[in-house]
Amino acid sequence: MYNEKKFQADFAKHLREKQKESPHPDQSYWNQTMVLEYKTLQAPKRLNWKQHLQPQQLPSLHKAKHRCLYKKLSDIDPAQKPMDAFQICNAPAFLTICWFEPRLRKTVYMIDVDIILKEIKQNPKTKSLTEQRAREIATHIFQL
């Protein structure tokens, strides 16, 4: 089963490939700081706002995009940390969803946090996001 951990690894590989392809790495969209919240869904499932998103996730993306988000990394984690903490300010922020069909496709939709928040506010009765609607509002769409 394709899950968020595998998606994160595939997305990181995609970023590295895009960075290598760029003739001007310093000008490449894929070589900039960005904030991502990953979600995976088996098609044709919908992304349910309450079931799939934790309450702090969209506000944190919004804060990283429009102000500054500070995060201290845990000292308890036995893995070696790259640093103690980081702060991200005014960075592009995306809800990054992969709809997949086992052994057939993995389609990624990167949707700007402002578009997601607007979608939720303008359609309060809508409790979820379909893949079709994601296709209509995504900033970036690609296959893994």
C-alpha cells in the first residue's frame, strides 16, 4: 500500500531530479524553500478536511507562507539531527496530495495553502476535496 512515508521519499527524489535538470539552479522553482504537508489517497477517495488534516496543519502552512514559523527539533529523537531548530518565513506553502492507483499511477497535486483555505471558507458545507477539484485548483500537477 502506498503511504505518506513512501510518498515523501518519492517526492524528495522528484525534487532532486528537477534540481539536476535545471540549467540555472539558482533560478529554478524546485531549488527554493517551500513548506509541504503530504497526504496520500487511493483514487477515487476524497480528502476529508476533518479526517485527513490535523487542526494545526493548515494554520502552520499559512503562518510559514505569510509570517514566520519556528520549529525546534526534538532532542529525544535518537536519530542524528541536522540542527536544533529552524525558522521558515514567507515561503511558498502547499498541501501536497498524491492520488494513486496501485501499480498504475501516482498523480501529485500541489495546492497553495491560500487556495485551500479559500476553498474551505467559500464552501463551508463541502467536507472534502475530490481529485477532480484538486486538478482544477492545483498550482503544480505531475506524475511520480
